[in-house]
Amino acid sequence: MQQILKRAVFSKALLPLALAGAIGTATPVLAADVYVRQPAPRAAMMPVPSGPLTLQDALAIASGIGVVTVQNTHYDDNEWEIEGRDSYGKWIQVDIDARTGEVRHVDRSII
């Protein structure tokens, strides 16, 4: 009888310990999926050449904003539109004035 009683007490103590261990190991894995938005670097730090901007100049300005991978470029009405991904893999679009090098608009994905 005493042996059965020891087994029951051991089983009741073992189950909560096993559950606490399982929850403790799963918590760091879940915390790694958090996306932390960081402010974009200021475009004013990028040197802007005089005259109309070439595609390479526009790409240099866009990379200063945070574009890492370029997926599409478009030139229309004295404006470069550069679409791509940032270092977190999020979609980003940068519109740059081709005459002055001014960044007109930055659109970042919130998805």
C-alpha cells in the first residue's frame, strides 16, 4: 500500500514539472517572431549629384533609405519610383525627384 501511495504522489508532482518545462522551452521560440519597426535613415545624409539623376544615383539614395533588394524601377514625369524589400523582408517603395534628388515619398508595408 505504501508503494502505491509513493507512486501516486510522484506522478502528481511530475506532471506539473513536465508542463512547466515544456512552456519554458517554447517561450523563447515565440518571442523570436516579433517584428520591430526601426526608423529609416535620413535621406539628407546621402550626397546628391548635380543635374538629372541616373538610375544608379537613384538606387544609391533608395539604399540609404533602407531598400536592400530592388524588384522594380520606373521612371516617369521626372521621378524615379523604386520598389523592393528592406532588411526585414518588408515591401518598400521610394519616389525620388530625378532633378533634385529629393525623396518625395516613402511607402513601407505594414503587413
